[in-house]
Amino acid sequence: MNTTTTKLKNGVTLLLTPMKEAKSTTLFVTVPHGSRHETKEQAGLAHFFEHMVFKGGKKYPTPEAISQTLDSIGADYNAFTDFQQTAYYARVAAQHFDVALDVISDYLQFAQLRQSDIDRERGVILEEYNMYWDMPDARADMQFPQLIFGDTPLGRPIIGVKERIKAFKKKDFSDWYAKKYSAEKVVISIAGAIPKDIEKTITQKFAHLPTGQTVPMEGVELLTTGPKIVMDERPGEQIRLILGFEAKSSLDDDIWVQLVMRNIMGSSMSSRLFSEIREKRGLCYSISMQNQAFTDVGLIAVESGLDSSRIEEAVTAIWAELKKITKTAPTDEEISRAKEFIKSTTILGLESTSAVARYKASQHLFEGGVTPLEERFKRIDAVSKQQVKDISAELFQPSKMGLVMVGPKQDVKAIGQIFNT
């Protein structure tokens, strides 16, 4: 699965990944500007803008024109905003690629950004915010990053804050587009059945993007005085818990060690946390360790929904498992199983053209370039038991720890004392 990378005459970077026997093609268009690039006054603008392009362009001037055209060819299409990118995509039967390209290139270059549409969509986004805030897991997700990264864009929810969502005007969106969607930063990743003369076609179809300069990301305020604990009191039977730490960036050589360690701790039903917290103690239905890697820093966190009447027992057991791997290296069997799990799930996850297109674009943007799977697997295989132990000791420190609990009120002081043991 080789990928070619080409800088086109229009300034756009084009990634092509042919997939033998594929009957579909995915068009994935992304810019490396997400909520991380917002000022306080712009909080939520990247995500709001993503919504607005679907209100219509020049050739497809309404939401109905866009959706009916893409639905008529059975396209799987959507968009998303995260901390470091905003992306738009469509997966279609190969013979319909030209239609998907026509629609996406139209709404990304000629978005109408009508004030009436902005005012209407504002209500939609505020209800999206309310929906997340009413869900314990999403509510915890929205609060946790601020514990680790402070009052910075990386510490704020991607969706933004209500006060700013209510205040955006047309000029905010047009300025955002002019500065963030320059051709030099746009990456187009196409995977599957690759159309003929695709470089020429993309050059022509994306000839009207703005030109501009890279917008720098604001830094972060890393937590050094933890453990920092938030108790968000809500009715219910369960505590939604996120317990995590600052972690490695996507460009750090130790990211591969961290991936192996995370798998041993909480990526599968044979992981240490799942075995101890669910199987042995019956404290939860699911528990996992999640990882987010940005270009300069990362997050690693234990996430679970736990019996609220036994939360101190659960936190004590989780902390004990984290400390254990900082003192004793994992077994040969654990290391071997983790490496094979990572490699196999990576392969399984890249069987669709949409997954491949997104994966290749993310590599290009955030990992310093597209590398073959074989090279990535070599880096995984090179991880040692001692490296896993060492990185665990480096990461799992109370002074760098944040804990969010959403649910029935708990004794925060007593829970904080657990991390002194």
C-alpha cells in the first residue's frame, strides 16, 4: 500500500494511495488548523465553520443541493474538527468520484456564509453542546484537558464555549477561511481506485483556494502541581472517571514505547486494567486507557464508568496498577501480545478506503511524513520491556495527574490521599 506525495501547481499537497481490487474511492480534504489555532475570542469557530460550508456554495447553493447530490450516488460523507485539523470527506463507488469532488471543491471554495444561515446553525451547535454536556462521558471529556493543559486552546472543548458560539458573525467566518484554508496548507488524500489524470483534475478543481501563511499554535500550560481533581456532581448510579497525564507527542521517538505500554495496560480484554478492575473486582462494565498525541505534547488517560458506591476502591486499584508497571517491567508474553495486537488491529483498521485516506493524511500532517507499515511495525518490534517500565515511571506521576469524576458526590479529599500511597 504505497503512497505518493505531490505538491501541485495550485499549492495543494496530494496524497495518492492506490488499493488493488478496490471498487470505491475516498476523497479526504483536510487543513492543519483546528480548535488549537483559536484565540479565546474564537473558541468554537473552527467547528462552527465546518458546519457552515454545508449550507451551500456556488454550484450547490443550499444544504439540500449538497445532500441530495451526494445521497443520489450513495456517498458516505461528513466532516469533523479536532484540536489540530478540520477535515471533509466522501467515500463513493469509484464511478461517482467526479461528483463527490465537484461538491466538496465547491463548498470549500465558495461557501456562502450567509448571516441567516449562521444564526440558524448557531441554535444547532448550541443544542449539540447541550447534548454533550448532558452525557456523563462527553461531559468528562470536555473538562479533562483543562486540568492538564490549563486555560489554553488545547485545554478548551473543541466545540467551544457558549458565549462565543452566540456571538460569531459572518466576518469571523470569512476571516477564518482566508487565514486558515490557504492552498499551501490543504492536504488532499485519495485512496482506493485512483481516477485517471487525477493530479490535473485536482489542480483545476481547487484553483480558487486562498493564499496565506501558517498560523502558529498557542502553547500549553502543563500541570505540575497535581493531582488536580474535579468532582462534577450529577445524579445517577455511576461515576464517569477520567484519570490521566501529560504524555508523548506524535513526533517523539518514545511514542512507540507508549503505544505498547498503553496496550498492556488498557487496550483489550486481556489488559491489566480490564482484568483487575472488571474481571477480578466487578467494579465496571468497561475500562480502557486512551492516548491522544499532538505534534508537541500528548495525553494518556484511564477512562471508565464505575460503581459510585465503591469509587475509592476503584481508584485505589487503578492507581495500584499504574504504579505496578512503573516498578516492574512487563513479561515477555505481555510484550509479545501487545506488539501483535497493535500490528494486527492496524492492518484490520486499514481495510476500507476511507480509513486509509484519513490515516495517510494524518501521518503526513502530524508525524513528519507518510511511512510504510513495515517501517512502523519495525519501530513497534524494537520496543523493550525496560523501555515500557521506564516510560511508565516517567508518565505516571501524581504531580502531572488530573482526575475528573462526573456523578454522585464523592469525598475528594479522601480520593486525593490515595495518590500519596
